[in-house]
Amino acid sequence: MLLTKDIFNVSDLRQEVFHLNRNLTKEMLKVTALEEEIQTPLNIHRWRKLEVSFFFFKVAA
């Protein structure tokens, strides 16, 4: 009885390890993608919009 309980527990633990490894891999891919985007931003024109709106608020004040 005790041995059977341990076998089911090992199976559950293996599934949990598998899911945690999959989640870790996904998060590591996200980190890699964000690091690459920081080094070479894809949307370079987004800062122009911020500069224009900041200038507008500065003039209006």
C-alpha cells in the first residue's frame, strides 16, 4: 500500500516537473525576446510621438 502511494506521488511529481520546465522555457524565451528588442527596437518611430506630445504639453503650460 505504501509503495503504491509513492508510485503515484512520483508520477505526479514528474508531471509537475514537466509543467514547470515548460513554463520556465516559455519565460526564458520571453526574456530573450525582450533583451533582443532592447538592443534593436523594432518600432523606432514611437519615440517621436512621445517627443511631440511632451513638447505640446510644455508649450501649453
